[in-house]
Amino acid sequence: MREFGYERAFDVSGAVALIGSDPDARFLGGGTNLVDLMKTGVERPALLVDVRELPLDRIELDRDGGLRIGATVTNSDLAAHPDVRRHYPALAQAVLAGASGQLRNMATVGGNLLQRTRCGYFTDISRPCNRRSPGSGCPAVGGEHRNHAILGASEHCVATHPSDMAVALAAFDAVISYETADGPGELPIDGFYPPVGDTPHIETALPPGALITGVTLPPAPVAARSRYRKVRERASFAFAIGSVAGALDVEDGVVREVRLALGAVASMPWRARAAERVLVGGPASAEAFAAAADAELAAAEALPDNGYKVTLMRNLIVAVLTELTEEVSR
């Protein structure tokens, strides 16, 4: 690890100013991803700006039923908060499905959104990777890609986004707030992660030097009946090979509203809008759930070793929606 500077920020404007003074500076929250990448040489910041002391550590329920979450709220506090558990249970479940208790105590909401892919070619600086070194190639396409993307990928990158939390946030139309030297701004989560295309090294739509200050969840009564299911290769401390955040509102056997987002299938949390369109106004049945899953996965482009994910995700979507339907009927 090369030498680097360290500054602790105590207000948002000061943090943004420190980053703006050095193009090789990085914000430091819990450090659970950034520090690992510094150890392997993927990240080589000249300056770390510690933002843990910023006054962004609150969770507040709006009068209209929405939720505001500060960027430095820890994952543990987010999962344990009674308003999160009551109004957005899938979010609490998603956070608890990630990492370990010790890491959740350190990791922050803002940092979670900015996690970088765990693709082995990305983390190995001896290998080419378009995310790390644009134009160098994507060896995963013809190499080890069993856990890689089946949706929205390109020949330039087939890596997946590792966050569990972001999948639930995508299902509930989260809006990300940020601050720059030019003032505040917002990005809907649908536009926060750009498509891979031929620029996989551009991982978010944040302006240069922007500091995430919080996340807002709009009111969503359907979210109170929601669930997050994750499939992984071991029972704990493992990244997903497939996940679903779902919420369902059924009346007289007919789907009135549904939210679905998929994880570990694309370079971003994947909002399953095709499946949602198929379901709304139709029957809440296993057959309808399977048809909706098929509609979403029709666009899947599997590689030789990850075609199993199509079947996995189909079954997972059906399982989550079926569980939610049974919960409604109780």
C-alpha cells in the first residue's frame, strides 16, 4: 500500500472542498470495501477524507410515510430501526443478508451504494479489466464467469453489482441525495447506475467529487408487505448468486400492485419492470408468477457457465411472490 494523506471532515461543505482539492482523493466511510481495494492496489488514493463524523447518521419517517436515511447510518442501525422493519421489511432483510455483523457495524449506507464489483479479474491487478483499466478487455467473458451477469451486460463487462441493500432500494424507487461544490442534487436509483455499454469504468452517474448525503424512500404502502430472498454458496458472509426483493398487494385474488428487483444478475440492481407489467391486474397464482418471471428473463443472455442463473432466478421470483401471496391470505 502506498502512502496516503488523511483528513477528517466535520461538515458536508468541508468534505466536498477537501475532495475537490485533490483529484486522487476518496471519501472514507466504514472502509469495508475501499480499504480492501487499497490493499490489493485496485484503489490508490492520495488522500482519504473521513466522513464518519458528518451529521448524516439519522433515520427519519416523513409525515407522508416515506423514509429519509442519512448516508453515514450504519448497516446495522438501518436493519434494526423500527420504522425500516415496519414499513420496508425487505430492506432490513436485505441488509441483514449481507456481510457479517462486524462489517455491518462499520459499513455505511452511502458506501454500500458505491461498492465495486467482486469480479476476480477486477480485484487482480495482474489481469486486464475494462472497469479498472478501460480498453484492456474483459477476460471474464471467456474465463471464469459462473456468478456473472445474465442481464444488461456487454462484451466489455459481465460483472455484477454486489450490494444486497441496493436491490431493496431499487424495488422501492429510492432517491439518492448528494452534495457537490456547486450545491445539492438528487438521482433516482434507476438512473444512479448507468448501463455498462462500452464504458464499464463509469459505475455511477454521480458528478465528480460528489458526496452522497442520504437516501429517500417515497411512501409505498405495498412495501410493508415485502420480502428479500438471497441465494448464495454458503449460509453466511457470501455475496449473492441471485436475489429478489419483492412486495405485493393482492385483493380478491388480483394483483393490485407489485414491486420486484433482482440482484446478482446485472451490473446494477435490476428492476424487473417487465414482470411487474405482466402481473398488475392479473391473478395472484403460481402460473402468473412464472409467466411474469419468463417475461423478465426473456432478455437474459447467459454465458456458457452461468445459464443456471436463468432457472434460479425464475424459481426465486416465483417463490418470493408465492410466499407474499400466502402472507396476504393469512
